[in-house]
Amino acid sequence: MDVPFKLEVIALTTVIIKLGVSLFPYSGKNNPPMFGDYEAQRHWMEITVNLPIQDWYRNTTDNDLLYWGLDYPPLTAYHSYLTGLMAKKINPDYVNLLASRGFESPNHQFFMRMSVLVSDCLFFISALYFYIKNLKMDNKYKWVFFALCSHPGLTLIDYGHFQYNSVSLGLALWAIIFVSKGRNLWAAVAFSAALNFKQMELYHAIPIFFYLLASCHRKASTLMSQLVNLIKIGVVTLATFALIWYPFLQLHDGLLQQVLSRVFPFNRGIFEDYVANFWCTLNVLVKIRRILEPTSIASYCLLLTALFSFPCGLHLYFKNSLRNLHLCLINVSLAFFLFSYHVHEKSILLVTLPVSIASPYFPFTAFWFLSISHFSMLPLYAKDDLILPAGAVLALYCLLANSSLKLEMGRSMQFKCLAGISAIGSAVLALLFLICPNPPAYPYLWTLLVSVWSFAHFSVFFAYFLYVQFWVGSQSLKLKMQ
Amino acid sequence: MLWRIFASITFGKLLFIPSYRSTDFEVHRNWLAVTHSLPLNKWYVDDTSQWTLDYPPLFAWFEYLLSWVACLFDPEMLKVENLNYASQNTVLFQRISVIFTDVVYALGVQKCLYSIGSTQGGNSPTILAFLLLCNVGLFIVDHIHFQYNGFLTGILLLSVGSILQKENLKAAFWFSVLLNLKHIYLYIAPVYFVYLFRSYCIEIQKSRLTFHFKRLIKLGMVVVTTFGVAYGPFVGQFQQVMSRLFPFENRGLCHAYWAPNFWAIYNIVDKILAVSARLFGWTTVSTTTASMTGGLVQEFEHAILPSVGPKTTLICTLLALIPAIVILLRQPNQPRVFVRAIVLCAFASFLFGWHVHEKAILIVITPLTLLAVSSHEDCRLFLLLSITGHVSLFPLLFTPFENVSKIFLVLTYSLASYSFLSALHYDPKSKSTLVKFRSWERLFLYGLVAVALFESFIHSMVDPSGKLPFLPLLIMSVYCAVGVIYVWLLFVIASLKTEKKISKQK
């Protein structure tokens, strides 16, 4: 008795959940003067619609870069432009130059939330649905897979806090899909687009690069044809970049440098607030910001990140397979998250994408990781008044993805104990965070504990994923959902 | 499994707490205030707010109990003068009270789940639980629009479940409780009367009739006691309570938005005839009746066809009830026949009743769900009715967010029910994996999609200034009425047929 349309039903259900979350507040709601990410996105629509393209990244009288200046690459700016045009048509007050700062209304919230939903459907949900529909997997697991990939963190950040991660993650997912179908050129286009939407996609760049490099090698026999393949990919990538950056390449009056300095701001500190990575946790014991210069901190970041990323990339090059691509994506992005410069807690979404895509190999471990990544953003949800939807979506996630538990049931007693401790600990910590006030001596105690607890989990997961990539042979790592 | 489904849908309901609330929200807040702050003798008298108490006493007691919990959230909502008070805590409390009382609904579903009996076996309890607990009509009306229908339907299901488990006294008790909570369920009271009289009080064995007088007394006692407990404190103001419960003035044949019933079609035919008469000069009848787009007029004077008053609707309803009575009398003590009769009765009241609300379609859909898991024909009719009925609820939600959500909600539920029921009724012989609709039924459903899209989006795009505000409602109501009447006719035929088949076997 095979239920038809089960995948479609679960896809529609995730949309309903997203619509529900959309009803709740966004980042910076009712919070002048700066508001939050929602106002930033609205402001970018205002800037791109009203100002000429050369001024989008430049500090001018009309464009005060200190008030949410554009700091994503041009594709985000074009996306804001298109959305801004629609906004202008619906109600010019949404994007009036300077006058619309801090504009808030229920209809505007509806418009903005719908823009996220439309972008999500066009880029991410389409990619996920297409990927899973065409996968060689038993139908009864496909919907669990879809449910696992629609994890709470992504829903809450995009539809709650307010961002457009679904666009860049969707494009990256399309790149993975193209790569798995052997269409390298399309993959290069998709990934370049993803990278030009959010520069954080660099987290995924190394694995994609090494995979494409190896596939050039694999697809052709002679050195000449391999080189031709490589050149084709290079040309396509450069062409995509050139097309997107074209308006900013023309004027050589410092415009390109200006845009690059906005997109890669090295003057910002090594971390902001509390994030579950290595540096923030180290900072608890050793106040690195006081001891070291920013430039030397930056070099240490580079060193550690490279130390973990390149071996994974090289391993992928020599043992080129899709399984290794997934694992390498996980490991490199996790290495970047843990060790690189100026990491936001939201950057965990770049790790959650490959983990969720690789979940057929280890459904419960993936589910566990995705839940912890949701938990690690608890302070952010609290700031945005999103605790109720965060909790409800997590509960729904646990109920829907519950079947994944049974799929990895052959696990030992220790594993189940560990999982139980992790769950109980997280629940207790969440309660303490929400209920107990911070002691005056340590005004961010609970937030810090949440970060440290999450970091502990991420490090252990990191060790596990490295172990899986390097030591577990492909025979033992069978697809659990088959 | 039932409680897992219930937990999931409960978390889903939590996500819709901030959505649009209708005036029903203020209605219930007012009732919380009235029952909490005023003495008993003022409950049915107070008219500080226009939303006076018009449900029976047990519901007033229910609100009274809730008001003590409401104290903990925000005592300000319990002040009668605080009209339209809607602080964050008030909204939170009221929404959670609806979500929480749905536990009664889950208990009702549980009672019916295993006793309905299914020829399919296997997964049918799970699928039935899903279809009932996640019913999107209840979701829209209870958790967005705001009402307590889940709670009430739960009590109805407890009553029906008791009948299914042959606990007739319990069934009578639960139904009496239900009548004292919301008197709209008087619509299906005839079924109870006939069934309990015929199947419980009378026994025919080998053409020997026994009348169990004692059982009749017991039934009477249960009903009278329940009513007594409910109305006891209000004995002094009985007249006043009745006038609140049955306000016959100011209520027309149809609600502002015509429920998709027979009278909607009657109205539209009348309008068409009137317009044609004017165009072709058939008669000189003055068409002073309100234009068809002035939907707020509730008192209807039909132009060409004879005007319809409450007595006419009563007679039509009673006539439509005949099939229900017939099957109950000819097949006593068959719980499934009882459920069929409930559906037939609910249909009759919906299609021919006076001043029917579109939400009443849920009283037809819920019992029909119980039958959907067992026979292929009932499953088809359930799907047709639920899709049509839920789409007919669209005009209840018109704010931007809810306009989009309602489409996804109804689409997902319809697709899910279609998929699950298809898998359940899978016929290995014909190898078809999907429930089959006739070609005209499929056409109707495509048309329904067009009507739904017109109501949600297209109308506001084509007519932004709102010159014809009631046009989409009119089209929706008439189109759905066609669907509802079609399902009714097929259901009547199916009910009489089954009944005939079994009596032939005897």
C-alpha cells in the first residue's frame, strides 16, 4: 500500500509551517532606531530602486553606509532591486528614499514575507523537491528525507528573523544536483551565482572546486581533453562572475575596491556576540582579543581553517565520489564555521545544508545535528521574540522526522544514552536561558553557556564526520534509506 | 498513533496564534467577562456588548470555568466594559483555550476510532484519525476565525462513539450535554429520537415486538436530568433565555454570505428570472429586491418565485429527512446505519434550513469522515464534499496572510486525504492506485479551483475599487451549492441501496 503524493504533501506541509512562522515578529520589529535584518533588506530595496547602480555600495548623501549599507555581493543587490520594483508598484511608501526608513505595517510584513516564500519556492524548495523526486530511494523514505532537510533553523531564520538564505542555499543545492548528474558547466554557473548572492558560500567552494577538478580528470582520458574540460569550467565561471559584476567593473574609480571592501570587511572583529565556534569558546579561557593583534588573529584563523579544509578537499580529489562530496562539504563548511573569521551564529545554516543532504547515510545523526544547530541559535530567537514558533517548529520536526530514529536503530546503548543526555541537557539549558535572569557579574552567562554547549556538540560531530570521511569505507557506509 | 497525530497538529495550531481573528473572538471574550463578573441572573440579560450570550447554559458554565484560568493571564479581559479588549495575553489565552479543549475532540475521535469497523483493516484507524484530527475546516474555523467547534464536535463524537459501542444511555447523555452547549445540534436530534426509540426501546425478535418501557424511562431520566442541571439555575428567566437562543426577528432566509445550500440556488434562479423578466418584458413585477450584490440584506422577498418563510423551510427539511428515518426504522441496531442517518439529517438541515451558516457544512463532513474509510463510494463522496465544503469556507478569511494560507491549508488537506484514502482503497485487481472520480466530477473540481482562485485573488485584481464586492461570494456559494446537492443525492441513493442490499440478505 504505497501512498501516492506523499512527497508533495510533505512539501506543502513545510510551506504551511513556514506561513505560520511568518505571522510572528521579525528581527528588529518595533525597535528604532536601527531595527534589524528586516529593515536592512527593506533598506536595500529602497537604495537599489532609487539610486544609480554606481552608488549602491558607495557612501553618499543619499546612501549612508552606516545605516545598513549593502554588504553582500551584487546578486543580492539585483534581487533587492527586483523585489523593490514590485514593492514600489504595490505601495511607493515602502521604498521612498530616506522617508521610508523604519517603515512598518502589516501589509508590508505580508509583502516581505511573501517575497521570502516566493524566493524559497523558486530556488530552494524546487531544488529539494527535484533532487528527492529523482533520487533512487524507496518511496516510503523520500518524505522523511524531505522533512529532515526542511529543518527548523532554516525556517526560523528565513521566515522568522528574516533573511533570504533560501536563495543562496537553493543555488548551492542546484549546483550539487548538477554535479551529481555530471553537468559540470551548469554546476559552475549555479555555484558562482550562489557565491555572488552571499559570500559565505565560500564555505562550500573548496569541495565543489576539488570535485569539479577531479571530474575533469575522470571524464576524459587524454591530458588535453582534461585540460579542455577544466578550461571550459573556468571560462563559464569567469563569464558568470563577469556578467554579475559587469556594472561594477566598468568604472575604475575605486568602485570595485569599494564593493570588495564592503563584501569582505576585515575591519570587523573576529567574532560578534557569542557564537558556537572555536574562537569564542577559546576566548572564555584565554582573552585572545587582548593578547593578539587582529592581523595575527586573522592569520591563525586562516591557518586552522586551511589545516582542516585542504586535506578533506584533497581526499575528495583522490577518492572522487558523490558520497565523499557530501562528506567533504560537511567537513569543510564545519571547519570554516569553527575556525574562520567573523562567523555569525546564522552561518551554521551553511553546514546544515550538506548535513541534511547527506542524511540518508546517517538519518538520526543528521537529525541530532540539525536539532542542535537550531538550539545554538536560541539567543537569536529570544532577541526576536520567536521562542514560541522556534519551539513549535522543533516539536513538529521531531514528530515528523521521528521515523529517522528507527532507521539507525542498530546503534549501541552508549549512543542512545549520549543522545538522551544531549537532549535533556539542551532542554534544561534552554529552560534556564529563558527563565533565569543573568547574574549581575556575568550579564551574558546563559548565552555563553548555550554557545559553549553547542560548540561541544559541533566539535564532536566534526570529529565524527571526519572519521566517516576518512576511515569508513564506502561499503560500510550504506544508504540507510533504501 | 492518534496522540502522535494530535500532538503534531497541536504544534501546527500554535503557529497560527497571531493570525486574523474574527468578531467571534470578541464574542467569547465578552462571554468570559459576563460570566465571570456578573451574577447569574444577569448572564442572559446583560447587553453592554452587542454580542449577547446566545448559547445554552452549559456553554455559559464552560466560559465561566475558563474565566478562572483567564484571570491568570490578564484580568482586564474579564471586565465587561472592556469592549474589544485584545492584549497579547488575552489572545494567547483564548487561542490556547481552543487548542487545549481540542483534547475533547481527540477523545471523541478515539472513542469512534476502533468501533466504526472497517472492511479495509490495516491502516484505517490511523488514516481516520488523521482525517478527523487534521480536518482543515475545523482548523480554519476554530484556530483562525475563532470558535470552539473542536470541543463541541468532540462531544458529538463521544455520543456517536457510544452508539457505535452500543452504550445507548451514555450516547443520550452526551447528546443532551451537546444540546445544552450549542443548540444548533437540534438539527440532528431527530436521528437520536428515532434510533433510540426504535433500536433501544423496541425489540423485534421473530416478529414479536417488545416495548422496553423501563429503558424509555431511563432515557427520559438521563435527558431530563441533564437539561435540569443545565437550566435549573435559569428557571426564573426561561423566557429570556429562549429569546436569546432563538432570535427569530432580524434573521432572514440566508446569512449575509449565502451558505451553499438549496436556498442559494433558489435565490439565484429567482434573480435570473427577475432579470430576464425585466429584459424580455414578461411581467411588470417591480424588482425592488436588493441587487444580488447587496449581500448584507438578509430579509428576502423573492421577485418571481414564491417567497420562503421559516415554516416552508421546516417542511422541506422534514421531507428531506425521510430517507434518514426510513433507514433507521428498517435497520435498527446498526451503528453504521445510525452514522448514515446523522449525515442524512445534517445534510437535510444544511440544505433546507432557515438562516444556515456556511460553517454548518462541518456538521455534515465530520460524520461522513467516519464512513469514508470503509466503502469506496462513501470515500468518493467524502472527498467531493470535503473539498467543496472547505473551499466554501474561503470567504471567512480575507486578510492578506490568511488569503494565502487558506489555499495551502485546503490544498494540503485535500491532497493528503486523497492520497491516504487512495492507498487505503487500493484494489489489486484493477491496479488503479487512485480514487476514481467520474469525468463530470473532475470537471466540477477543476471549476472549483477556478472559483477559489477568483475569490482569493482574481476578483480583487480585476475589480480593485470594489464595485461588486459580493460577486465572488455569490459565485462561490452557488457553485458549491451545486456540489453539495450532488453529493447529497448520491449519498441518499447509496444509503437506500445499502439498506436494500442488507434487507435482501435477510
